[in-house]
Amino acid sequence: MEISEEIYGQIRRLVYSASRINLGPDKKQLVTTRLTKRISQLGMNNFDQYWSYVLSPAGRPETGIIIDSLTTNYTKFFREPKTLDFLAKRILPEWDKSRTDPFSIWCCASSTGEEPYTLSIILSEFFGEENRHRWKLIASDISDRVLQTAQTGIYEASKLQLPDSRWVSRYFQRGTGAQAGKTRVKASLRNNITFLNINLFQANYPFDFKFDVIFCRNVMIYFDRNCQKELVNKLLTFLKPGGYLMVGSSESITGVTNNLRAIEPTAYKKEKV
Ligand SMILES: C[S@@+](CC[C@H](N)C(=O)[O-])C[C@H]1O[C@@H](n2cnc3c(N)ncnc32)[C@H](O)[C@@H]1O
């Protein structure tokens, strides 16, 4: 199937206005391949027909499906360990033990779940397995497809490269029979995470409290500087004074706002004022 320049331009604008993901001209082939599958699923024959459907009232949910099919979801367990060490060795030990409210983290572009499960292992190790009520973790993404995988918590066992081999049996269940070669995060850990569909650019976030830490890693790179600014300022309103915003190792938000101090290349602290 071929996609005309005109329709490609319209798809780009739709995706940008909904998610701020900027599909360059170089992504045309990817868009063609991914959406061709969707068009066949719907029993349609070409992009013109599909686009008329997308613009009709019945086609409204297609925006989410298009974004879902175009997002880049690469992630892995214990990705970029220096940032994780900062959580384990600096942020958590600073935590005031007399506090009665739970330590809270929002992992806001959580993809297929490896990142929030990594964080929950670090939290379990710090607080002790029996103290799950002392922390809470919200994991969110714009894509329902990746959230479904995240919630199921089933992975190829070969993807599990953990810094401490004892954590494999502590936090994962080995698959047997038809599930041989797979591993599943234990329910006790899965149940301590709330998974939500949140578009970082939606009007409001569904929280009536602020977080101690927000992990927003390897998603900022998809947005231009103005959108990064808009996003960081929005996230800041959900971060406690003295809380941390963590970004990916190829992302820098220095100069985006005056309210954050860079402590390490990927860790920014919200000023207490
Ligand atoms: C490359 S993955 C990064 C996953 C993980 N944070 C990590 O560092 O390994 C980027 C994720 O951002 C999500 N994403 C992209 N645009 C988004 C938006 N506007 N709102 C929420 N999530 C978004 C994608 O669906 C994808 O799962």
C-alpha cells in the first residue's frame, strides 16, 4: 500500500497534536508498514479509505491505535544502572524513616514494564519484602499495547539480567510447560504497582498527591525543546519540594526550568522554595 504525501502530513499532525511525537519524513516507511497491517485488519484497501474512516466519528479511537502502533518501546531490566544506583544509594537512604506516608514513585513512560519492575525490586530490597505498604509505584504509558504486557509481567527468561542473581527466585516465577523459557514477575510485586494509561500531554494527570521521585526516561528525546519545557514544568507540579526528576542518559533538561538543580547528569532535584 502507498501513502500519499498529503495523508502522511495529516497523520504527522494528528500524532504530534495528540502526543507531541514528531514523525520526521524519514518515518514514512515505518508508518506505511505499521498502518498497512491495521488497514488490512479493518478490511480496507487503501490509505484514502482509512483516512476518511479516521476522520469520521466512528474512527475516533483510531488516534490512540495509530500512536500505539508508532511508538518506540525499547527498554530493559536495570537499564542505565548509574541512575538506579542514585535511587538506591542516595535518594532512598535520605528518606525520613519516621514518615508515615508511603514513599512514592511515578514511572511515567514505563513501556512493557521492565523499568517499573526494576524500580520495585530496588524498593523491595530497601524497605524489606514485608514492607510493601511503605512504598507505592505508579507506572504509566500512552500505549495500551505495552501496558498490557507490563501488567501481565511475563518476559523471556533470557531478558532477565539482574545485578544480583538471588533476585531471580526472589521476585520471578519460572514458566513451565507451554511457558518454558519464560518468567513471570511474582504477584506480590506486580500487585504493588498501579498501571495507568496517561498521555504526558493530556490536560490533567489523575493524581491528588505529589511524588517523591518521577522517572521520565528515554521519552524526552522524542519531543522538541518547547515540548520538553512544557512537560518538565507539568511534571514539576506533581513533584514534592526536594523530590527528584530522573531522565535518560542521553537527555539533558538543564536550562529548561529554574526550579530544578542538576545533581548528577540524570538526576534533578526540585528546589524547596
Ligand atoms: C523508549 S521507551 C522508554 C521506556 C523506559 N522509560 C526506559 O527508559 O527503558 C518510550 C516510551 O514512551 C512512551 N511514550 C511516547 N510518547 C508518550 C506520551 N506522549 N505520553 C506517555 N508516554 C509516551 C512510548 O509508548 C514508549 O513506551
